[in-house]
Amino acid sequence: GQQLNQSPQSMFIQEGEDVSMNCTSSSIFNTWLWYKQDPGEGPVLLIALYKAGELTSNGRLTAQFGTTRKDSFLNISASIPSDVGIYFCASLQRGGSEKLVFGKGTKLTVNP
Amino acid sequence: EAGVTQFPSHSVIEKGQTVTLRCDPISGHDNLYWYRRVMGKEIKFLLHFVKESKQDESGMPNNRFLAERTGGTYSTLKVQPAELEDSGVYFCASSRIDTDTQYFGPGTRLTVL
């Protein structure tokens, strides 16, 4: 099946630092999604990208849909302690069920 | 508006036992999905309901897993008999029929000893 390769697996940063994580795939996708999972909660959609080259911001978060349609990155600027969690890239696998395909996640730790 | 709810939040059972997980989607959401995350791995699709009908169950691991959505409201996922490799977090998500955005529940953490 289609796979999303997400990196890094984990990050330990100081409060105030910027963070960058990315996802790549050998397959072309028409949608890239970024989710965040807080401890004890389910994933929550942060940003959705639908067009190659699209750059979208949501507060301190910025995500881009790669021009090849095989990659995406997520940047977090000026990190704060509540940014702690697991960030997942995902895409929609269309064709009947529109199920989500996820990367393995990036676990972010922010030291105050 | 209430979000997706799942019950129980945690379940610890012994190998060979049966466990039933429940998901209540957001009211009015016809699409209901089950996903599972095994520790350290990606979140993987299990199956998709549209109302009470199974649209896609290609992700179900084997016939020890049975999902139902009688009446097209809440859904249950039964594992019988449970094996060690079934341990993980089971997520339910729902969406409206006309949108892509899936809303996730908090998950049920299943531990099989």
C-alpha cells in the first residue's frame, strides 16, 4: 500500500525555537494533511493542503504541499510548551472509502 | 456540538478474551471510520461505514475483528479472541457525507496480556 515517510521521529527543542518536520512518499498524492495528537486525545487536523505548491499558515504553523506532490513539510515558529505532542502527516487515499494514510509521527518535546 | 466519543478509554484483557469497543460519532455524520495505532507504528485504517453499510473493510487484520453499526449511529468493534498483537490504540473518526474532514475520538488503548 501507499506509505508516507515522516521525519524526524522525535525532536527535543527549547521553548522559542523553530521546528521543521517533513513527509515524503514514492506516490503522488492530491491532498496533504497535518494532524496533532495531544496526550490522551485523538488526532486533530491542523492544516489541509489541496494544491501542489500551496503554502498555508495557521497561526505559528506553516505547511507546504510540495510541487512534485510527493512531499510536504510543517514548520512551527517560536515554539511554546503547549506545542508538545505527536504530529502526523496524512493523506487521503481516494477510491470509495476516502481513508486516511498516515506517517509514523514526529514526537515533539519542548523544554521551557 | 459533542465530539466523537469512545468507550472505554482503556482496556486490559488477557489473551483469548473478548473485548468490545464502542464509538459514538458526531451527530449527523454518516461516515464512520476505525483506525488503529500499534506502538511506534503509523495509524492504520481498519474500516469505513457509510451509515450502517460497510463501505470498505480492507484494513481489518483478520476474522477475529468484527465491526457493526446497527441503525447507522454508534459503532462497535469486537475482538474475539484477542491476541497479543492486537494491543494498540483504536481510534474512531467520523465525517459528514459531503466533506473530507474526519474528526477523531480520543481512542481506546487496548492492552492484551
